[in-house]
Amino acid sequence: MKKMNKLTIFLIPIGIAVNFIGGQIALLLKLPLYLDSIGTITVGALCGGIPGALVGAITNVSISVTNPTSLAYIWLNIGFGLLAGYLSKKGVFKKLWKTVIAGFGFAIIGGGVGSMITILLFDGLGAGTTGMITGMLMTIGFSVQAGAFISELFADLLDKIPTLIIVFFILKSIPVRTLAKLPLGHVLIDMDKVQGASRKVA
Amino acid sequence: MDYEFINSFKKPQVQNNWFLDLNPLSKLNIILILAIIPIVVKRWEVSVVIILFYFLIAAASSRLKQFSKVYVRLALLIGSLLFIMRAMFIPGEDVLMKIGFLTITQEGVDHGLQFATLVVAICGALVLYSVATQARDLMLVLEKKGVPHTATYVILSSLQSIIDLGNMSKLIMESQKARGIETEGKVTNRIKSFFPILGPLFLGAISNSEEKAIAMDARAFYAPGKNTHLRELRPVSLSEKSVLILINLVFVGFIVWRVVG
């Protein structure tokens, strides 16, 4: 943690708080989405995979005080952070269509790893709506594994694509002078725009 | 001048309760043992006993109100969901009743009861620990054990940010409503209103954190020297240590007896 960018240390708490508040606003607006990993993915995209993973890990540990089953799913949020850092390095978050496609990557982590955890710890029947869908699929004739994977992949896809669209627009709205101070800011700065602006000034 | 308040910082700050004043790591040790017992034994009767024991500890440390406020709702919600799901969907031979396409079996009910009480018992350990320990005390102990102060700052600061940004989000929501953004009605309207609430909140917080980083730098946050603390923890007494070692020995013995026997 010693060598971490100074601004990163102060952005991690913000990311954690935004994860919380995003989920709460989604509940308040009665949206059928979780939207509780916006902070993880944004910090991952701005500061790199490790800070993103830290945001995810601390978020789930703090949520566990009011909902302890979330502690089991800590690996998901860590994975989201790492993936966001990697994709950001590749410049994925500069284009909206690339960002939307990246949603499938996040959903595969969410659905694949998530259903694996549900199967290992809760025998595939988690406490929630996805558990209900899994149960329904089981009565139709799917195995527990297939049922859990299908229901969680579907739920995550529905959640991660809107999440990533929100992240994309937030990243786009961050001023260049802030981006310049962040570890991965140089990837996200739109050079044409900056040069165009400076030419206008000149 | 309030000398009593000032002098209170000269000695360890205690709450005059045997459980609350235990060292945060000793508390963690005891509560972890309580959480592991039902995992090892795998009987619903044991889980229920452990759950009742949590309430006993909470009452003894005069935290019963806070503990039951969070825990009762959580236990009923998670417990009943896990139980109903297993009772409905787990196949078995001994059919109790049939409702439509669902068959409720004795195996499902047994398994559901065992699993639901187990999860509720583990959840109880976490809730009890969070009620009985202040986060800053735990962080202080961790810092004394060698965790860097930037790490403990991040954790304490996130807990504070959650409260601050939560208040901020309410404020922004009210102002956006006043400006005519619809937060009720159709799903599309509600989705559209998400961004004008979260956007200003997040962007404002990011620019705030920039200022905070400069302010903290000016206050020697990154200075390499050793930190001093305003708060002190009571030193761990010999009796606390010996009782803890005894509990751990009994626990290890119990595990060995269960595995071998």
C-alpha cells in the first residue's frame, strides 16, 4: 500500500460508499437491478485492478454486517475490480459499444463464479429471487448446477450492462485535470479533445 | 473547561462491561469459535442453542436492543427463505404433501431446518461482533499489530463516507425532484432518474477526495515516523489471556474429538 498513488487511497473509500449508495438508490427508485458494483468498476477503471479489488473486498465485508451471506460472494466483487482494471488498460472504457460488450465479461464472472459459490455453500439454492428461479428450473428438469448458472448469469447480465453504461458516462464526466493525477487516467483522457481545446485557446 | 473529558484521554477508554472491554481480538476469537461449532456439529438443535447464546451475550453486554433490532429481522428473512426453498425443491422419498407441482418431503424439511439454522447462526456471530466492537478499536489493535495506517484509514474513512454520501444522496434526490425529474412512475422514468442522482454525487465526491488528498498531505499523512494515538486500549490482563487460551484448548480438543469420534 506504500507505493499506491496518493489520490487512489482517498478514492477507495469513495468507491465503497458509492457501491452502497448505488444499491440504496436502486432500492429507493424500486428498480429491478442491484447496481451495487458501480464504485468497484469505476475505481478499477481509474486506478487499476488492485485498488478496484480492494474496493470490492471491503464493500462486501462491510455489507456483511447487515447481510452476512454477502461475505460468501466477496470473490465476485474482487473479480469485477480486477477485470475493470485490466479492461481499462486495454482502453475498453473509451467507447460505449466496447463497454457494453464488456458487460458480458462481468456477467460471466458474476454468473459463473457466483453460481459456483451458491452451489458450494448453499447447494444452489441461495436466499433471493435467483434462488427462486433456480428452484423453478429444477422442477422443470434442469440439474442444480445448470439451474443456478442460468438464473445467475441472466440476473447478472441484466444488472451489469446498465451498471457499465453508468460507469462509462461517469468516467466521461470526470475532468481531465483529475484524470491526469490518476494511475490509469492517461488511458481515459481523450487526446484529440484536449489538443483541440488547447488549439482553440491559442 | 471540562477536565473530566480531557483527562479521559489519559487513560484507556473503557465502557465498564466485561464483554465490551475485552480486547477486540479476544472477542473475535470467542465469536469465531461460536460460529465454527455449528459448522462442525451439523445439528439444528446445536445451532439454535448457539443462537440463544448470542442473545445471552448481547444481554450481558447491554447491547440486546441494537443486536435484536438487526438480527431478528435478518434471521427471519434469511432463515425462512433458505428453509422454504429447501423444503419446496429438494427431492425425497417421504412425501408430506403435494401443492400443485411442488412436493414437500421429509428430507427437504429436515435439510432445510438444518441448513437455515446453520446460516442464521453464522450470521449471528457477525452481527454480534459488529454490535459489540467499535470499528476504531479494532483498527487500533490491527495498527498495533503492524497493519499500515493507510490501510486502517481507508477502512475507517469508508465507513464515514457511507454515512456522508448517504446524506448527500438524499439531498441531491430532493433537489432533482424539485427541478422536475421524475423519480416515480414508469420503470423507464425511474431508470432515467438514476443518473442525475448518482452522477453529481459521485463526481462531487471525486473532486472532494482530490482536495482531501492535498489537505491530508499537508498534515503529514505520509510521514514515515510512528503515529501517536488519541485513543488507548486497555492492556490485555493475564486472566483474560489465560481464559482465552483455555477456551481455545477446549475448542481444539472438541474438534479433534468430533473428527476422530
